[in-house]
Amino acid sequence: MANKIQKSDAEWRTELTPAQYHVLREKGTERAFTGEYEHEKTAGTYRCAGCGKALFRSEEKFESGSGWPSFYAPAEEKAVATEGDTSYGMQRTEVMCSDCGGHLGHVFPDGPRPTGLRYCINSAALKLDPSS
């Protein structure tokens, strides 16, 4: 994936909190049931904490019981990029911001209708914009 937004590691470290940096740039994850947006009900748009791109909308958010905010679709088809992830001996599909390449989480084929997908996203990778 050719990232549209290119920044040095030093720039990312100064712009992001340690938790955001760990998730977005080091492909980390927050512990289940600890994220700020897991049970959030406020209407709005969830943006990338790294670059501000609109990624998900509250209308597509659902309670999955997984411990992370879950969405059945991105805000727009091209808002996120995906690629195979075989880390930790698992076969998963990683979800990244299509503009800055930041790691967001993973998508699984066990979500609700209409897509049947569950985008399992780290709260640290998101910023809720209630005005949009």
C-alpha cells in the first residue's frame, strides 16, 4: 500500500500519544474491554487518530461483545485498506487507514447484516467527531 501521508517516526511520536503510537505505528492492540469507544453511543464520525480521515460512522457501529468497538462497514469503501496478517500464528485480515497506513485493527467474517463483517477496531486508533 502506498501511503498518501508520509511522516518520519519522530514526527509520529511527537503527534501521537504513546497508546496511539503503539497501535497505529507498531501494529499493537489495546486490551479487550479497556478502550474509550467500546460502549460509546454518541452519534458522529470516527476519524483516524493519526491523520483525521473519516473511517467509520456511528450508524454502522454495533455491540459485538468482543471488547473493542465494532462496525459492520467503513464510512466509505476506500476509507480503509486491508491485507493478510499471519502474525501470532493466526490467519486474519488487518485493517489500516487508507491515507496514513495506520493500523486500526482487524476485520472478521462474523458480523451482522447487511455486510456480514465485523471491523474490530482499537479505540486508540480513533477520534470521535460528534459534529459530523
